Amino acid sequence: MSYLNLSLLHVFHRVAERGSFQAAATELGLPRSSVSKKIRQLEEFVGQPLLQRSTRQLQLTDVGRNLLLGTGDLSKVLSNLNGLLDDMQTSPKGRVKISASILMGQARLVPVLKKLREQFPGIELELNLDDRNVDLLAENVDIAIRIGQLPDSSLIARKIGEKHWGWFASPQYLAERGQPDTPDDLARHDCLVFGSLNFWPFRNRAGQTENIEVSPAIKTNNSRALVDMASAGLGIIMLDPEFIQAERESGLLLPVLSDWQHPENSPINLLCVGERTKAAQAVWQFLLDEFQ
């Protein structure tokens, strides 16, 4: 009697969940060729194809779909076993995936990475810096920094700060176009907008608030590009001052509309999933100690 190799099943689950050999190989830390070989070995054991291969994507066959559904609990057992073995290690080891927006990652994470690596040399870090809204559970993120209120109660959250806002432009732009004195003056200026943030809220020193709808000269979904465009003299941006500390200190960007404030400060939270490996727990605690 032949028995199913559990490592083959583990690889199959990763390929099925990720939708590609390369993505699964990256997550497992294996060469793509090894992942492909293990899938072939599993197909030989089953006696039927498990995946339909094309140049663009992988699709499960009916047999592959049934195998995935029928062994879902077993995959969790394997994952828990890996976590148990991880907990038995004296020094945390393994991969930890951290998610943050581009500028948040640059401002908060990058400055502490050297200290983190020195303290935990056995931990492999994967930084997912992306301005889109990443699904932490679907993309196997261990730890994340997120701004705003959290609708998902399955995540553990600790507040590590608040996001503030300000308005900035380059000396070159201000020399050419002049300083805006009030929010209404923005109608005569080039505004650089991130995503759908077309409404810029303002509060004056008397506590009065108003929302100004700006007409973007340029709109982008990349926060780093937004800063670079403003530094190059292309217009005015609304951003957290923490994210452009280097540009402010070097004089590349100057504050505008200083008599006005943004009326909202959003919480910055450090998030993690409920079940963590020893490596993820170590990184989580390290970041809490650094940020709080």
C-alpha cells in the first residue's frame, strides 16, 4: 500500500490558493521547478490531472477541486504543526509578511529594520508596501499598519499613533504661482490628488470648517509619485507631514495654508491575525515597543 506524501499535499494547497507555481514557490521558499515537480508527483499518485495549465493561469480540474475541498482540514493540521515546531525553536525563525502603504512603510518600518534584523537574524522579512487596500487574510499577511477605523474584529489591533494632515508645495512652485492665502485660492492653483481624495477639509483658528472640492491637475494612486511630483514643482499636495520629513528638512517642500488645519486625525493601528507563529509574535512585539 502506498501512502500520500503530506508535503506534496501542502505544496498543492499553496499552488491552488495562489493560482500560480511562481507565487507558491515564493511563499514556500522553493524553486519553481521543485514546486512543479511535486505537483506532478501528486498527480501521478492520484492518477489524474489536478490542474489545467495555460500560459496565463492555472485552473483546478474537478479532481483537483475535490482534493482541495476534501483535504482542507488536513492542510490546517499541517499549518498548525509547522507553528508548533516553530514555537519549539529557541530563537524565532521563519518568514514574516508585513503590509503597509508605501509612505507609511518608508516612514515607520524602514528606519527600524536594521535593529529588527540584528535582534532576530533568523527571521526573513517580506515587506508588502502597497497603496491599495490589501486583504490581510487572503494574502497571508502576518502584521500590518493601517490607518482609520477597523471593521474586521477578527484582527488584533493596537493604536501606535495618529495620522495628521497638512498642505505642501515646492519653493519653485510657490515662486511661480504664489502662496494661497485661503482654501478658496486653491481654485487658481494646481492640486495633486491621491486616489479619490478630491475634497480637502479645512478648519480655521476660529473652529469653522469647510470642504473644498479641488480639481486635480494630476491624480495618482501612488503616494510616492505624489511626493515626487510636488517636489518637482508640479503643484500642491495634502499629506501627513511625517511622510515627507526628509523633503521638509531639505527644503524641497514647504507648508502652505498654515493658518488652517485638517479637522480630522485618524488612528494608526498595528494589526495582526489572531494565530501567530513565534516569528510573527516576535516581530509584532518588537514593532509595538518601537512605535508606542
